[in-house]
Amino acid sequence: MERRTFIIAAVAAGIGLLEYGTVSRYMNGLRMPHGFSVKPYEKYGAKAALMAITPNDSFYVTSKGGTPQLKKEDWSLTVDGLVSHPFKLNYQDVLALPSIENYLTLECISNPVDGGIVGNALWKGTALKPLLERAGPTAEAKHAIIYAADGFTTGHPIERLWYEENFLAYQMNGEDLPYTHGFPMRIFIPGKFGMKQPKWVTRIQLVDKHYLGYWEQQGWSDTCERWAHARFTDPQDGAEISGKNFELTGYAIGNLDGMRAVEISLDDGRTWQKTDLYSNPSPLTWSFWKYVWVNPQPGKYKIKVRAIDGKGRVEPHGPQDTFPDGATGQETFKVKVV
């Protein structure tokens, strides 16, 4: 997977709604690299989605500005605001806490329907919930503001911060976090798009009112819920195929509701058939699917794919645009059987 770097310079003061069209056209010009396919991982069976690790130097990068060059010895995390016991942790304090490892697939909210701004890694860190318990939020605490060293902020309802899945991370694929991925510490709120999970985290402040963060103030989604969506990796749009049996493959990804099924349509959405969701390890990661098209007849086809999440929600046709909620609508491509 090619390196994806999307840096919006701080001097630009963010993307306004009127400016968004230009940036959107730029981002929509980026597509899943032809070299990426789930097919090589089929041999791993149920573990395939976990084996598909994006190398650190190939993992996509997004930022509101530059990359802070922080030192471990200078970094700290403050938990304060409407809490009974505010505290501050340094880097060694965090490393001394019970550690966890999670496979987690990240996706940028600016990822177009057929885009490649997504990556999967094994992260090591510590759970967030015990830190909240230590702080003891007061009854007035309703929202949390998360601050990052680059000036970025975002907010979450306090209920969402209590989820067991949330964690701080200090390693990525067995190494200290790269600077571009949040060294020395970042926070993960699984089930959300990447913009709600800041890198270079320095402070969690509990407040008594709703808070709109940096990108939310530009009109982007405040909830950033990553609704279930399925994508193709093989074949490519416009491909010519032949043979008695032809395999179509791809991945699906969503929120903490998990993935129940992936369906494919060979007739532009008129009828749907279930695929083999053969690797579906966790709601925190992508899932891999495949479908064997038996004896396809010559002709032109418009093929669609859709996901069904753990609560039975079926992926709709839209949204197709990334702004403001993410492009989680159905992917469609054309093939010709010869």
C-alpha cells in the first residue's frame, strides 16, 4: 500500500466549507493501489485480516499541520477538568501501567469510496478506562476535550470515553510510534474515523458542555461514526475477465457493532447474494470477504457490494462524498466477461 501523506498546513487556518471542494477533488484522485489485494492472505483463513499488516512507513498519514518532534522525557498527559482527582503521567508512568495489544484498522474520513486511505496495524498501549476511574469524573462532567501537541483538539461525550475498547498507544507494529503516527503517545477510540483519535495526545479535560473540535468547526462530522461499508480489491474497475469460475474479493469495515455479512450484486443492485466472510476477527479490524462467480456469461456487468453490520444495518447507496460524514456508501464497478 503506497504512502499517503495529507498535510493541511496550519498557516492555511484549516479547510473552510467553500475551500473543501478543491481539497475533495485532490483526495478523490487517490485510489487503492493496484498492488493491494486481499487474495494473498486467503491462505491464512480466519486469521487473514489480522495478517494483513500495513508497514509503518506505508501507513497513511493525516495531520492538521506539521509533525511535533517530541521527546519521551518531555512528554506528559494531564487528565483534569471536572474530576475529583486530577493527575499527570509522564512516559515512564504510562509504560508502567498494565499493557494491552490490539489489532486496529484506521480509516481517514476523507477516504473516497474506492480509496486507499486505510491501514491495519498491531498497537500496544494501555486501557483508557482505568485512567478515567482514577480521575473520578464529577456528576457535572458531560464531555471530554482531547488536546494534541500540534494544537489539534476534538471532543467526545463522556459516555463514549468509558468504552472498554478505548486505549492509549505507544507502539505500532512492535516499534515505538513513528513521529508521524503520534510519538510518543496517541489515543484510540475504536469505531470512529481517524480524526476523532488524536496523535501526540497531551491532555484530556472533562467539561460540562458540548465541544466542537478543530475539524468539526470546519463542518466535518462531530460523531464521526464509521458505518459499515464493504469494498472491492479484486478485480479492478473496467477489468476484462474470463474463465468458468472467477473470484471477487475485498474487505469490509465499520464500527463497534461488528460485521454480520457482506453481499454482492452482479446486476446493479437488483438482486443480492451472500459472500464468504471468511475472516471476521474483531469489530476493531477490517474483515475479508470473497465470492466465486460460477460460469459468468459473456457481457458487460455493473457489480455492487454492501455490508451488513452486527445490528442488521444494511449499507445504503450513499453517502458517496467524503464530506461531511465519510463516504460509507456502496462501491460499484464495471467488468466485461469475454
